[in-house]
Amino acid sequence: MSRISVRGFAVASATAVTTVGAVVGVASGSTQGSTEAVEPTAADATLLADISAGNQTQAQTASLTQQADAQSSQADAAAKKAAEEAARKQAAKDAAAKKAEAEKKAAEAKAAKEREAAEKASRSEDRDVLSSVAQQASYTVAQVQNIARQMVPGDQFQCFSNIVNHESSWNYKASNPSSGAYGLVQALPGSKMSSAGADWQTNPATQIKWGLGYMNDRYGSPCGAWEFWQANNWY
């Protein structure tokens, strides 16, 4: 309570006491004191008004405090709800990412397995082709091309054929005396083809196997090699 309020309360109390005393005195017939009613002064009325205003201010302050507390509680609840929603969304996002990663790894594993099976089958086919032609002493262009069709994927054969046409005209014994390039695909030096078989000089299947592997490793495919060849006249 403020100084003014305290003072006002004291004055008001004193006035009330004085008034009561006067009334009691009149009733008892006492000659002491004045028998006239005590009238509150203007100052006393002002102090009483100050007390009332102070009480109203205190009530308003309490109301504002309650409102602030309520708003703070609402803000805390909203923040908690937002945090929980953000955590839920992040958890869902993490779960989706883990699922996608697992699916990706599974797909890669499946592709690797299929690729390994295809390569194994291809090696088996190569061995069959090699064994079927290894005993011949010589081969015609048609025979060499037929061997190539058995070993080169169908969608890559034309590109492979274009390169061989330019490099050796399908002559598996073609030799370049100035550079040392040899065979259908003009390997440089020709001895590189020994990685595909010891009979690289006389067996077109061995040369085709090596040439196909070279084109795949260096250019991705015979068509990739052919595209490079057209731009550079070599590969």
C-alpha cells in the first residue's frame, strides 16, 4: 500500500473514531467534547478517493498478471506442440531415408548378382565359341563375322563391325608393319591380346574377345568406341 493510501486510511479511521465518539458523547449526556456532528473535510474525501483508486489499480495489475501468465502458458504449450510435430516429421523423414537407402542397396546387390551371372554366362559362351573354332587352320571373313555375332551383343554388333571394317577389313591376320598393330581390332602391340588367350595370333575368337573387352572397359561399349573413332579416326 502506498504512503498516500496509508495516510488516507489513517485519516479516515481517525475521522470515523471521532464521529463515533461524538455520537457516544451526545447519547450519554457528557458535557465533554462537542455535541456537533463531525463533518469530513474535502481533504479526507480526496484521500478516500485515492484509496479507492489504489485498490482499482491493484485489481487491474492482478488481472494483467493473470492474463500474462495465461498467455505464457499458451505459448509454452504451442512451442511444445510445435517441437513434438517437428520431431515427428524428422523421425518420419529419417525412416523414409533409411528405407530408401536399404532399397538402393538391395537393388545394387541384385544388379551386381545379375551382372555376375551374366558375365559368368558370357565367359561360358566365350569358352564354347573358342573351343569350337580353336582347331581350324584358317577362317573366311564370313566365318569370322559369324563368330563375332555369337560373342558381341546384338545391339552392339554393328558398331563393333564398323570398327573392324576400318581397322582390318575382318582380316584376323592383318598386321601394321610400321606400328606393330595386329589382328581384327589392331591391338597395339598385338601381344596385348595374349591376356585373352595364347592363340591370339591365329584365333579370331580370341581377338574378338579381347577387342570387346577393350571397348567395354575404355569406352563403355563398342558403340561408345565407334563414336570416339568417328571423331578421331582411332580408338
